[in-house]
Amino acid sequence: MEKVVIVRYSELHLKGKNRGYFERVLIINMEKALKGLKHELKRQSGRYLIEGFDEFDADEIVSRLKKVFGVHSLSVALKVKSDMNAIYQAAADVCFESGSFKVETHRADKTFPLNSLQISAEIGGRLLSKRKNLSVDVHNPQFIVNIDVRENGTTLVFNEFFKGAGGMPVGTSGKGLLLISGGIDSPVAGHMIAKRGMQINCIHFHSYPYTNMQARDNVIDLAKVLSSYTCGTKLHIVSVTHIQEEIHKKCNGEYMVTLLRRFMMRIAERVANKCGAQCLITGESLGQVASQTVEGITSSNSVVKKLPVLRPLCGFDKDEIIERSRDIGAYDISIQPYEDCCTVFLPKHPVIKPSMASILEEESKLEVDRLIEEALSTLEVITL
Ligand code: ATP
Ligand code: MG
């Protein structure tokens, strides 16, 4: 009797001819997630089996694979020979001592002498006769003993389904560059897009020494959280200190955030082109703060030359974003106190609905191209 993990995948069947490609990417991502743990990954019709691991690693394997997009559900199972005595032994092992239950059998091997109803009835009957505190409830059982008779002479027996991350394997929907701050929203935005199969690179802007190193560490930690879902990521870090000093010196202070956002988007597009990203992703949500009015978004959007900008959180309320942030394990890092560059030189009254003409007038006081080149020369890349 061997412990194995069953991995079922989702949505891949929708992809017709591309199915082979999707599955290959999923396998690569699962292997990356399991790095460092002894195991063998085997394909079995419509699912994968993880075998050959140390028994005490089963929980760790499940918790890592739960984060791999494309995985629909998982079960820790006992694998035995397809023989009624061996199946009964495994069923007795996964069956609780008391409570209501039913046995559910799936029989892929049509040569097996009993059909699925007969297998369930016999195993259920034997369990009942051995354990006084068990009762059968086929409609609303407290637990289910699942028996899966495979084609290859082996049977899998298990009592639990763990929900996987769903979505599509990261890498099957191209690559995007996420503008990541140390806040709550951007990691959630990155997670949502990664779930649709997009590989994510990150870019963060800081204004050291006006912002401190703690801010940088927070962002690295957040990128690591994201990386645990995306099978790795690259974090690009760029200083906008000089840009902010120039805006502060030469422009109307009320336009600080608006102008800075335009610089961020321009620099992000340049970095995206360099690293092969096909779109930008932000954590903006309509109307949350002054810079996220439709006028603010129009202003920052209009400097992006070619790439689409994805804003997956646009229709979410803050409490919905917080819930997702908690779910993905980013929240506790995001709420650490940090200084964002947007809070440096912050005016008392930022423009809320800036007109394009006034923005362009303020911006004309700056040497935009030179400032961008200068900022790009501070680019640092961390592989996570
Ligand atoms: P977040 O929680 O992601 O910081 P927020 O609600 O605080 O979002 P803003 O601070 O206005 O909103 O930022 C909006 C978006 O702009 C962020 O989600 C992020 O995509 C981008 N952004 C803001 N500051 C930075 C930064 N320092 N570096 C990179 N991107 C940033
Ligand atoms: Mg923020």
C-alpha cells in the first residue's frame, strides 16, 4: 500500500488541439513547485499521480500544488492492487472510526469482475460490520470513501478532495509586467492575471533615500508571495527620486502624483519591451483614491504607446480586495507600515480630476526623455 497524491486539472480540456501544450506547461510548473522534494510525477488518463515521496511530505506536496494554476483538485490516496481484499484494507485505512458515510466507486477498468455499485456495496458492508459506530447515509454523509479502479491494475482509495487554485497554467497566456507597490492592491491584481495563465514580471519604483529600505524589503517579500504562484518572477527596481525632485522644483505641487504616474507608466512600458512583456498590469480600482478617477487613469494611460494596460481590480471594492489579499497570503506583508514614493512630496490637495491641458502644461516644464533615461540607468533586477 503506497501513499500517492492525485492531481486533477481544470479547463485544459477546453483547449482542444492545444491541450498537449497546456499539459506540458502544467507539468513544468508542478515540477518547479515540487523542487527539493523527492517524488515522481506520472501521467494517468485525465490526471497526474505524484508517487515515490517520503510519507511525511504528503501535506507539503499538497500545499505546494494547491498554488499551481491549472490544478483543479487534489487528494492524498492509497494505491493498491485492484483486488477486493487489498481495496478493503485501504478503505479501512482511510475510513474514520465513527460517523455517517458512503462508498463511491469509479471503475475505469471494465474488466474488473464487479461493477462500481457492487464494489461500493461490498466494501461498505465490510466496513459496517467491523465498526460499530459507523452508519451509512447515501444522501448526506459526513465523509465519503472514494474508490477509483484504474485501467492499469491499480486502485486508488481516498476520503478527501482539496480545492486547487484553478485557472490556467502560468506561461500559457504570455507575459505581463505588474507595477507593484508595497500596498494591498497590486499583488492581488498580479495574482488574478497569473491565474489566467500569464507569466508575471514585476516593476517597483522607489525614491530612496526619501523612502526607506523597509519599503523595498516589503516589496521583495510581496513579489516572493506572487512568485510562489507564478513559479518564479523577476522584480525590476527603478529609482524615481530625481524625477520627483524635478517635479517638486519645477511644477505645481498639486500635480506630483499625476505627473509621477505618467513617468511610471512610460518607464514600465520601456522595461516591458526589454523583458518581453506584452502588457502592463496595475492594481488601480476605479475611484479609490484621487489618482484613480477616470481622468487620472486617462492621464496615465495616454502615455503608454503600444501595450494594453490591464486593471483587473477596477470593479472591486476595497473589502473584496482585502479578502483576496488574505487568501493569497499577501495581506500581512501589505499592511506593514511603508513609505511609497507617491507619498513623498505629497501635496495637501492633489488634483482629483486633472485636465489634459493642464497636465501637459506642467509636464512641459520637465525634460521628460532625459529623466526617463536617467531613471532607467538605475534599473536593478532581482530574480525570485
Ligand atoms: P496599491 O495598494 O497597489 O498600492 P493603491 O490603492 O494604494 O494601490 P495607488 O497607490 O494609487 O493605489 O497605486 C495604484 C497602482 O499604481 C498600484 O496598484 C500599482 O499598480 C501602481 N503603483 C503605485 N505606486 C507604485 C510604485 N511605487 N511602484 C510600482 N507601481 C506602483
Ligand atoms: Mg499604494
